[in-house]
Amino acid sequence: MSTQRRRFGRTTGPGVVTGPGVVKRTRPERRLRFWAFFAFFAIPFTFPLTFFVASLHPRALAASSETKAAGYIQRSMLGLENGESTLVGEARFQKTGEFAYREAQTFTFKADRLESISTSYTLAEPGSAAIAKMNHEFRDPGFLPDYTYEDLRNKIEHRLIVDRSAGQITMIRKSRGKEKRETLKLQDEMATGQAVYFWILSNLDKILQGQKIYTKFVVPALLDDFSFHAQLVKTDVSKHTIKVALDNWFFNLFASRIEFDLDAKTKRLL
């Protein structure tokens, strides 16, 4: 599957609400699973599915000193107008332009601070039955919310639970009646799910200055995290084109890179 772009429209108001055993795998096994996943199924920032990822580069360890300190995500960062709480858009294959899926993101705020994003994915018109749902709960500052993704057709669930008191995160994958878990040490510069988009917006000034920014992208579907970087490809008065890729030159020979456009004024995905 090729890289996809998303085009967002907007609605106002609440809008259409649409987006035990413990098994241990060795790090190489999980890496191999990742390359297959990334090369064929990466879809930018919804990246339920989203995108993206890997502790393979030493510069990622210094990421917290190269990017802005993460705070709470504010309404102003999202470019939402007063009263606006839902964005609706479509994903299409970049090469063919064929329709892939439709998604609707519903945002919940408290005093202009983002608390949650509820996303529903459909294959038909708005209001039709969802094929997948995703939810992000932003309880703390930063880009690592508690995260749940459900594939309603195949009965697959991915979850990420952040325990700051214990300094760890738990990733859970449920499929065909089986559950697998992995834990990771909590680090300052981590991101997951749609929060990767906010990580980029938070550091957009650095990107536009030509700097690379780094993060560890946590992928519950693969029970692992991966080092990624983002950098500017080109910019003009109307839009900024940004590339997100694995921060490892060798694996970049085989894995797809993601490029997307941001509206220069609204900072929304085009």
C-alpha cells in the first residue's frame, strides 16, 4: 500500500462522531514485524495505524534537549475556531487517488486544553457503521496519551497505558482471543498515535529553520517503540512539505517515508 494523504474539511459544533498471557518477543523479532507493517500499511498520522517509529539511533537519546519541552496541547495549536470540535476528512492513495477511508475526529477540551480525541473510521458516507475506532486521553503534558484502537471488523484491539508513577508504559495487543503485552521505560521524548502530529506542530519553528527533530514513536500494534525524525522538504507561501522517516539510514533503504503538506496559515493537513 502506498503512502496516503488526507484532506480535511470542517464542521462546527459536535459534528458527526465517526475514527492473560504475557508473551515476550526478542527485539529482532519485533523489528522484523515492524518493517513488514511499516512498508505496507503505514498511513500518515491516523495514523491509527499510523504511522510510524525506533530506538535505532543515538541522536534520539538527546531528543529532549533538541525539541521544545512538552506541555499541554492547547486549542490554539490545532487551529480550531471557537465552537469547532470536529474535523472530517478522507484518506486517498497518493498514486491512484482512490478512496481509502473516511475519518472524523471529535475533540474535547477543558478550558482550551485538549482532553481527548475520539476518532471513527468508515468506508461510506458519514453516519454509516464504523469499521474502526480510536481514542486518545491526554491526562498529562506531552504527546504520549493513553491510547486505544479497535478494528471492529477483525476484532483486534491495541492499547497503550501510561503509568507515570511507575515510570513505564504498557502496550497491549489483542487478536483472535489472545493477548500480548510489553512494557517500556517511560522517556521524556515519546509520542504515539495522532499525537505525533502535535509533536510536529509544537516544533514547527525548528523544522522551518531546517533542523531535524527526533522522537521515539510508540506502536502498540507492534509492542515496541522506534526512533523517528521529521524535517522540512520544501516550503512556500501556501504550504510546508514535511518528511517523517525512520532515523536509521540502512532501514530507510527498505521502509517507506511519509511526506505531508501543512497549510502555511492554518497548520492543518492538506
